[in-house]
Amino acid sequence: MTSASPTIAPLSPEAKAQAALARLSQARKDQFLEMLGEYPNKRSMLMMVLRLVEEEFSCITDEAMQVAADLTEMPVAHVQGMVTFYTHFKRSFHGKHRFMVCATLMCALDGNTDAALKTIADKLGIKAGEITADGLFSCEKVECLADCDRPPVVQKDFEHFCSMKGQVLADYVDGLLRQEGKTEADYRGKPGVVMDTRVEVMPSHFTFTGERDNGARRFDDKDPYLKEGQGESVTRIPRPLHTPFSSPVADSGLKPFNPHTAEANGKADKHHG
Amino acid sequence: MGKEVNIKIDGRDLTVPAEWTVIKAAHENGIEIPHYCYHEDLSIAGNCRICMVGVKGAPRPVVACAQPLTEGMEVTTTGEAVEEARKGVMEFLLINHPLDCPECDQAGECKLQDYSYDFGRDHGRFHEEKVVKSKATFGPHVKYWGSRCIVCTRCVRFTNEVSGENELNVIYRGDRSEIALFPGQVLDNPLSMNVVDICPVGALVSSDFLFQSRVWHLHSKDSVCGECAVGCNTRIDLDAKEKIKRIVPRQNDAVNKSWMCDHGRLSFDYVYDKRLHKPKIDGKDAVYKEAVAHAADLLRLPGSLALVSAWSSQETLAAAKTASEALGLPLHAYAKPSSQDQVFPGFTIAGDKNPNRSGLKTALGLDPDESLASLASKDGALGTVLLVHGIPGSEASPQLKQVLARSENVILLDFGDGDLLRNGNVTVALPTLTIYEQSGTYANRDGIVQKAEAAMEPVTYGRPAAEILRDLNKAAMQGATSKIAVSQG
Amino acid sequence: MADTPAPTEPKPIVPFKPVILAHIHEDGSHTLDHYEARGGYAVAREHVGTTDPASLVKLVDDSGLRGRGGAGFPTGKKWSFLAKGTGKPAYLAINGDESEPGTFKDRHILERDPHQLIEGALITCWAIQSHQAFIYLRGEFILGYERLDKAVREAKAKGYVGANAFGKGFDITVTVIRGAGAYICGEETGMLSSIEGGRGYPKIKPPFPAISGLFKCPTIVNNVETIANVTHIVKNGAAWHRQWGTEKSPGYKIFCLSGQVNKPGVYEVPLGITMDSFINDYGGGLRDGKKMKAVIPGGLSAPVLTPDMVAKCTMDYESLAGLGSMLGSGGVTVLNEDVDLVDSIFNTMRFYHHESCGQCTPCREGTGWLEKLAHRIAHGHGRQGDLDLLGDVCKNMRGRTICVLADAAAMPMQSYLQHFRGEFEKKLHDPGLDEKARTFRDEFTATAKQATREHKAPSVLEVGLGMDRT
């Protein structure tokens, strides 16, 4: 149940769908209405509706997920489950320019993936799994992009490139930098920040008013996110983007192993991405 | 009856309905097949893979929960192939599972522990870093330990099919999968604590029961919830000091399936708070015999009547009927104020907050609302009102207060020391017991009669209401009088 | 590996020219005008709404066309399994989620000749009496989506797709759905879950999609290449298709050659040619004069072949099955002598761990475990007993899951261990390891061997070193 004010009656699914439709621009509204007749039910429209809101909001934010859920009359938790399942949707933690470098075997052979990643790292200071501090560029390793005869394969948002290494890639990145009014110097010496892909949750020591305090609160002694006086109302606690994973295990010094950002975790990956 | 098929499980010939799956056929015939994601009252997921059994003619073990039955099917739940399969799956379940048993609430009733002991390897072979997931609060009553979660999706299916609001869903992919809410949403529906029961591991825990007790220090008694007319079958877990630690539902297909609402689970604080310990006469402590004698005197005054509630058990109602007939008291009834039914896709919480309205109708032929209304509408003073209360929580309704105000004396049979005792014009107060401390028979909204045995030793010197009524009857009949003067006029 | 069967006798060579890829190099080959100019939509116009659907199914069955997506199931037989008389609509779901590493053939069909696919879809819809075809494209196909979407609109404008197709009174809707980066949505039921609008979780089989698939209705799932073949088979007949290939693997297929060869790319060749001829005559042989070390014949899931096996191998389903591998999607990757196979298998395991959907326990946990083990070995921290453990984990994963991703992860691992065990053992004993790693490893060698034995209580040493923990 959403934490809505008790005096406002919840909207019907039809009303919510109308409100969500009003949030779209005219062109996308038309696209949605055109789609309506083609599908046997609204739920099956979700994959395409998510692409629609991805375009509308320029990435899939919480608001975009809510709009997509209302348009298809599905619960928003279901939509969130979908969005976190599929890796190609552009999310708010990706940069404005999202580089995706194929790291599967056929591109990783002969060090092609590493060469592409190195060029990006040299130009923008970001390693795989990181985003620049100003949020303009992000780089990630993805799996096979189905162009294996011309490695390395790189995608940037909706552009697809093959044999993308060396000067070709360098020139392309330069072009983007010019487009954004930046230069290589702006990123030299400024390391990238690890992308926080986590979904926001209410921390485990959060207690509601009147709830019996059974010791969960004692369990996480220091909470970097709670401010003074917070913890009484049912509101979400904003999570700063750049804090490392915090849990009793992490705080004890053991780092959770995330092989997808192995470089970010400080484990050098000499051979392949 | 639909179509039936003949199958064989472990050499036993069985005839079962054709629409069942292998696991249901086995469970209904006393054959245990280990399972995590399967639940009788939820849809089939088939993702934990522990329920694998061998089927003759199939090249490899199949999952019993999703395997449809065919005529002449032969199933084996023992044997090397099945054991190897189970051992393999147990190992996979444990490789990323944290070693939380020392602090995990589920220990002692944890199926990972049980099946690991029965089918698992005796040592670990996983020497890598484990996947760590988030710990979160889902709602006022439910907390989530992500690292323990085996992603069986029982909780997701529950919020989808039973409580209907779809708050929970799986996020991420692969072994990073965990359960989460959408940011800003809270798992605060009235059925939220059921996900704690159905979670086979300690991933979802009840905030109320968190760290309160180890389950092997608890002993259980079966009971029935009295908070509404559904009459969910419950199991009361008590610690060594006979303190209620938690209430969980028992399965009953006709009444509550496997579910129970949060309110019913948490309604036991009143057993310990603000109890009426000793009989009182005009606000002063008294001895039981004195109080009963004084009450008997008061009942001889003209214009007296007895008032039972829809919370009273059948035994109380029978005693009240006998007493009122013997003493010539008109018998009326009242009920705890009710509200609308809360209907969920898989469960209904009755709006009628009384456990025995239907029993009242059968035993005494009274409708409590009409009865109280007719009493309230009459004018004039009343003599003595014998009020058999015993309802936790709410204040008395205005109608009831009005009736009590018009009466000369009030004899209150209640367990609580609250508003009614202080402001209800009470002359004699006789302590009774809560629903957990005495046995009682109740008829729910569908007329199903259920008996709740006493689950715990009484906390006070109170007695069951039926017993007090019999004592009152006896005292009145024997003409006992107390030394206390009865004021009249 | 048991005695390998002799390669099937090559049939007398009938000259073969590419059929599906015939026009992809021409300008504007993706447009409707170009397609119609070379006789496009004539076959659909002739058969849709007119020909007896059962006869079309029989024709495809007689041609022996096998699914080109990886499983190689006979297409006509699959169509004949479609449940009839259920009162529910039948659906056609075309799998364009080309995520198997090493495979890049559907991309070319979608980007350069999408009308072929649409015509095949129309004929198939008529044959299975379905009114709606869903074409599921992976999210990363951007140009492919644009061109296919445009092609569908062109066909709609001309009345080939949509209500009353070809004016024959049979409605056929073609809906293009975009995926978003999940390999598991290339699995047929994973794709169906995704089309239905949810996480791409595969469904439990039975019931099979032909009985109960999309929206619990009978559904036929076929690969893009398979459907593209339908037009040509219906036009030219079953015997035409059987001119090439072998008895059990008739026809031709698009293979994707990648790796360290001179001419990687897509090649449409008749089935049954020797793999040597494919790699050398078509692919120009290994580049830079290097020697071949291994070949992955059917996409990353296919068990690896040694050069000896390659010499005996012909490109058809039964030859590769006989060698313990599979033809799969036809993605042939050639690895030369410089490739570190242990790193390759780590890369492979990382792929499957990343793509596992997480629904069922053996795959969800097993792929992660395999990756972590492979990571450790590839980086020189392998211990004795790890190789046996890898084999055991693979054995525990196979056959116990909802879909075959677990098998797809375990099979390459098992094949590498079987054929290239020496490379792994070298990594365990590599004198090039740094001192710290070696000391760590030596401490464990003696105890690790014991710890993997069954029913042995851990020693005090093992407990102290944490070896006994789960």
C-alpha cells in the first residue's frame, strides 16, 4: 500500500492510466494509443511501454516506472522487478552518454575489450562500472552484442559500433567531448565514481512509531544516512549516490565480491574483462 | 468428484484426483517430500528444485510440485538418484547462505537446517566469498534479511494472490536476486505478517518476535482467535514463564486456510496490561465470597437484568441462561462495535469483531444489536445490571454506557482494569479470564463451531465467567447474604 | 569419448548460392520496393488464405527443416504438435533475441532483408492458423529494430500485414517487441515470459509451448532464420531443400565465423561440408600463420572441439552430436595456440553467471560458484581438488533446472576439463605464480584434497584455516 493521505480516496486504474497518459508528450501519447490495439492485454505492452517512458524521461527513473505501471495497469513493484532484471534499460545511475563495451570471449580475445576500455579510461578517467563525477559519461562491460566477427564491439546509447578501438574510438570520444563542451583535460586526474545500481530500501534498523524495539536498532550502530530526529515517519531515506555498500559484513572489512566491477573493487584483472 | 487416477508412490497404490500434482498426492497420503517454494494455498513456482522425485520412464528426476499425474505413474521418493539430486540442491542453497544460525530467528524451525541435516552434505566445499545482499525494513511488522533469502518467491506470490496489493517483487537477476518494495511503498497491509510464516528461512522476520526467544524454549498450545467472526485457528507459543511470545495461524481449509491477520497476531498485550486482579466492591478490594454474596443480594432488586456479549463463549452463555432463568432475570445481549468486512483476494477479515455472534443466536436466540437497542430505548431506571463483559480493547459503546448509567448497580464480570471499571458505574467487579486463559467454544460467521482450549495458566486470580455465574446462581438460590448493606431507592 | 562415428558421406555437390543472404549486399535491400522487385511476397500472396494449412505443415515437415536457433528440432514436426480445438487463439513467436555469443546471423537478416522474415511469418501464421505473430528482438538491435519496424509498416500499408491480409479474409498482426539485455530471453519460454510483460523467467515444461505457451495459448516458437527459410521452402519445394545437406540435416545454414581467422563473418553454406573446408576455404584459415588450438562449433554453449575432432567433423547436427558437441546456433569460434583457455573458460563462466535469471537454485548458485572457481584458477590461486570440484558442480547443475542455461554453462566447463585438463593443471602448478599465491596454495594442497572427500570430519587445521565452513 502506498503511504497516501487517508482523506484522499485511491484512484481507479482507469483514472491512473489517464493521468499517466497526460504525462507523456504528444508524439509518445500517439505511439501508445497506436500500440493499444495490437496487444491481447495491457501487461504484454510493458516491454514497449518501458521503452516509451525511457525515451520520454531520458532514462528510467522511479517516476518513469510509476507512469509505465499506471499506463499498463500493473503494480509498480512488478515494473521495478522488470527494470532491474533487464540490463539494457537506461537508468538514472548511468551517465548521459552510456558506453557499453562487449566483454564476452570473442571480443575479449587478443585484448580487444581491454584496448577499448583503456581508450575510454584514458580519455575520461572512468573504468568499467564507473561514471564521471559530473554524470556525463559512464562505462560498463556488457555481454555479447552479436557482432563477433569485428571485435571489439561498443554501443553508446542507441548507436552501435564494431571494430571500435584505437584511433576510431578515440576520435569518437573526442567528438562527444566537444559536443558537451569539455576536453580531455577536464577529466585528467579525476577518477570516476562507481555507479550505484542499488534499489533504495528502508534500512533494517528503521522502526515505525509504536513498534517494539527488539534490538534491530542496536544491530547497526552507525547509520551514515539517518539524520537527527529521523526514523519516526514513513518516508524514504535518501541514499547518497557515492557511498560504498554498507552492512555489518562490509563494515567489518570484508568486501563483497562483485566480479562485474572487479577493477573497481581493486582486484586487477590482467587477462580478460 | 472429478476424474481420478491410479498411481504408485514408493510402491504404494493410490487413487487420487487427476488435477493434483505429485507432491499433493504424496502429502495427502502421509508421504513427506521436502519442499521450499511449494505451498498448498499459493500457486506453483517450481524454482527451489528440492522436491525432485524419480518417475519411472523419465530420464532424470522431476519436480514433484509441478509434475501432473498420469494414469499408472510410478514415483519414487527415495533411492540414490533422488538423494543425489537433493544433496546437490541443498549444497547450492547453502553456498551463499550466511552462517547466521546463532542470531537467526528461524533457527529451530528452519527448513534449511532440517533438510540439511536429513539430506545434505556433512561439510562445505565452498571456499569463496559469499554474495551479500541488503537488509531492509519492509513495514511496521516485517523485516528482511536479504542474504538469507533463497528467492523461493512465496512472499511475492502471497502479496500477489492472497493480499492482492503486489507490494513485493524480486529485483536484480541471478544470485544477486532479492526481494524489495518500490521505494516509498510500505508493506503495511493487514495481512503482512503472513509472509513471515511462509518464509521457509529466516529472511523475513516479524519485528514483533525479533530476538524475543528461541523456538525450542517455547511450548505451544492450539487455540482460536477471538478478535473477529472468522475465528482463525491459531497456535499460541509460550515461553517457560507462560508468557505469550507469538501467535501464529494453524491451517484449516474451512476457516482461514493458512492465514491470519496482523491484528489477531498482535492482540495479546492486554493479557498482561491492566488486569483486574481481585474482586472489588465499590472500588475496594474484597474477598471473592463476599463479592459474590453481595452481588447475589443486588440481583434480588427489582428491575435487574443480565447482559451477555457476543464475545462470551457457549459455556458462558449456557451458564448465563441457567442463572437468568433461575433468578428470573431478563437476558439481553450486546456486541463489540463492528465495521466493514475487509476483503482481500484470498482472505476476508470479518467486520464483525465478535467471535460468537452466531453462537449467541443459536443458544439464546438473541441478536446483540437489536437487544441492546431495545434496552437502550426503554426509559426508566434499571435495578442491577449483571454485565458479562470480557472484551479486550475498545471502550464501551455509548448505548451500553447509557444503559449502565441508568442502572442502580452494575455487577461487572471482566478481566480488564480500564475505562469500563472506572467510569461504568460499577458496584461489584469480579475478575474473569481472557480468551487464552480459559477454554471456550465459539461459532464463527459461517456457523462452524470451534473449541479453544486454555492455552496458558491464568495471570490473575480471575475465574472463567461461567464459573462465576454458577457461583452467583448458587449464592442467590441459597439465600446467602453479605454483610454489606444493599442501598435501595 | 567413445569411438567417433565416421563423418557422413558428402553428397555429390550441388552448386549452392546463398538463399537468405542472397541480396544483403545490395543497396536498399531492406526496402519493400527492392523486395518486391525480386519477386517478394508472391509466395505469401499465393498461399496465404488459399492453400490447405495442413499441406503447408506437411511440406515443411518433408523438407526436413530443423530449428536454426540452437536446438535443431524439426520445424514441421513442431508445427504439427500445435494443440488444436482448444478454443484459444494460436500464436507465433519469432525469436530474434540473438544473444548466444558467437552468433550474429539474425542481425544481418533483420537489418538487411527483413521482408524475407515478414513473408515467412505470414506464411507460417497461415499454416498454423494464427492471427498474431510476435517478433522479439534483443534490445541491443537498434538498426535491426528500426528497419524491421519500417518494413512491417510498409507491408501493412500494402495490406500484406494486418486485417484481411492479401484481401483473403484472414487477419495477421505482426507485432515487434524489443527485449532489453537478457540472454535468458532467448530461451523459448523465457522469451514468452518477456513478451507477456514480466521478468524473463522460463516456464516449467510440461506443458510445452505448442500446448500452452503465450498467455496460456498454443504457441509456436521459431528462430528468425527458420522463419526466413519458410518462404523459400514453400516456393521451391521439399525436394529442393533436400538437395543439400545430409539425410538427417538437410538444407543449408548460415554459420558465423569468428575468432582468429583471416575472414571472419557470416557464411551461408550447405550442411554437411567438412569443418576444415569451412574454416580454410571460407574463413581463409587461421591468421598470422598460427596453429589451431580449439574450435567452439555452436556458440559459447557448445562443448569445445580439439583439432583432432575438428579434422573428423562435418557441419551437421549428427556429426557434432557424435563428437559430444552440438551444431547449436552455428557460431563457430576458432581459437589459436596463443589463447589462454583457462581465461577463456573464466570469461565463459562469467557470461553465464551474469545471464542466469536466478529462478531455480542449481543455476542461480551454481553459475556463481563456477565463475568464482574459474576466477580463482585463472588468476593463479587454484588449489588441488578444484578441478574435481568443478566437475562435480557441473554434474550437480545439469538436468536439475527449469531451463537449459545451467547445462549451457556446465557443458563447456566439462568439455574444457575433459580435453584441456593439462592447461588447468599447469595453472595450478605454474612457476610463474607470485610467491604469495604459491605459499597460500601449498598450505592447502594437502588438506584441500581431503576436504573434498565425503564423510570426513574436518581436522583442527581445516577448522583453523576455515576450510570446514560452508
